[in-house]
Amino acid sequence: MNKPLTGKVALVTGGSRGLGAATVRLLAEQGADVAFTYVSSEERAQAVVGEVRGKGGEAVAFRSDQADMSGAPALIDDVVSHFGGLDILVNNAAISVSGTVDDPEADTTALDRMHATNYLGVIAVIRAASRVLRADGRIITVSSGLGSRVGLPGFADYSATKSGIERYTMGAARDLGPRGITANVVEAGLMESGMQPPDPETLKALVGSLSLQRMGHPDEIAAAIAFLASPAASYVTGAVLDAHGGYNA
Ligand SMILES: NC(=O)c1ccc[n+]([C@@H]2O[C@H](COP(=O)([O-])OP(=O)(O)OC[C@H]3O[C@@H](n4cnc5c(N)ncnc54)[C@H](OP(=O)(O)O)[C@@H]3O)[C@@H](O)[C@H]2O)c1
């Protein structure tokens, strides 16, 4: 297989399952040394490490709670001590909590944790990583079709976190461009694993709103991320790559 990422070091947040795990596997197959984070799935994380190493690649898992902004500098230090540097940051870890803005029963603790994880935590990792990213580096932020428009009730908070990190990534493209570092967004869509809307009716309505009329597979999002990480995307920065089956078409 062509290995365009040979010699590169990548960090994928939330690599223990779902889209993050698919991204860890693909970046490692393409030659990168891959560090990834998780918060609770120790066994799954070690299984992903074993799988990558079994195929001759290199991966290492770090437990790091993204909801705690103060943990980001230590995470980046750990990656740099382990692999000697950092070239590619994939901001993937996130959670989804839904509820309408006027719901008196809203679980505000869970909603606040989502804002901390999906928004403040991503900012903390970008800040820490940007201090060490090497020239020709990459920042790739995983957002959602709901980062551009909310589209359905109950997702104001989730959508706001995704919209916020999209703008922050654009700011990183501006700030880090002079150092030869690109920063882009992949808007993922409904995937066959991981986060799902809360009820089957919402899921059906969402699938019906897509041009392709089907859910996506995590490998299809990982492929979009790998493109932005590759030398082929050297002149792409400040872009949003829609990989959500035509939600906006
Ligand atoms: N699935 C969808 O339909 C969909 C649609 C659009 C966009 N997206 C976006 O795609 C990305 C991945 O989604 P997914 O469906 O693959 O998610 P997932 O299967 O639920 O996996 C989430 C990953 O993030 C990690 N994580 C969660 N909270 C964390 C925290 N506080 N600190 C560190 N790691 C944490 C999890 O670790 P543990 O295993 O340890 O919990 C896991 O590795 C997210 O950014 C999501 O917003 C997903």
C-alpha cells in the first residue's frame, strides 16, 4: 500500500472506537505513528493498539479527559516524548447530548460537560498542539453537518459546540498558515456506529434528508481525514469538507 504519511506523527483524540478508531487504523496503515486518546474505554483502546501493531503499524493510547482543559499540555508532552514530535492533530473526540432549549427538565450538567468536551477541550488541545506542530503540519477538526445548520429540534447545544470549533479551526488556519501548517474541518454525517440521534423517528427523518439516502461508514470519514492529512492536500487550508452524504445539497 502507498504510505504517504511515513515519518509523520499523528494524534487522534477519541480513538478508542467509532470514527476515531477508523482514523487511527487508516493513518497508521498510511505510515504514521499514531497516538490517540480515550476517556473510559481502556480495553477498546488497547484492542485498537493491538490491531494496529498486528498489521505492522505503530499506535499508543493515552487516557486524557478532554472535558478538563488543564490536561491538554500534559497530553501533548506525552505524545512528543513518546514519538519525538507532532505533525498531524485530528480533533475527533466529542459527545452528543440533546434537549430543546425550553426543556425545564434539561440535564444541564450533561449539557455543560458536552460544552467542555466538544468546545473548550478542543480549543485547549489545539492551543497546546500548535506550540509543537512541525512545519507542514495539519490540524483536522471533525465537525458535523449540524455544525453548519441545526436542521432539527433538540440540537442547539451540540450544534453550537460544532459551529464553535469550526470557527476556531479557521482561526488556527489564519494564525498557523505562516508556519506552513494547515487547518481544516471535516463535517461528518450520520454514521453506522457511535453517536446516534435519540429516537428511530428522528434517525429516519435525518436519513431521508440526505442526498445519498443512507448512513455513512466511519471508514468513509477516515478517508476524508486522511486526504487532508496527506501531502496531496498541501494547499488546502481553512476549508470545510462535507462528508455527510449531501445534507446541504
Ligand atoms: N456518529 C455520528 O453519527 C456523527 C455524526 C456527525 C459527526 N460526528 C462526529 O464524529 C466524531 C466521532 O463520533 P463517533 O460517532 O465516532 O463517536 P463515538 O463512537 O461515541 O466515540 C467517541 C470517542 O470520543 C472519546 N471521548 C468521549 N468523551 C471524551 C473525553 N471527555 N475525553 C477524551 N475522549 C473522549 C471516546 O472515548 P471512550 O471510548 O473512552 O468513551 C471515543 O473514543 C465526533 O466529533 C462527532 O461529533 C459523529
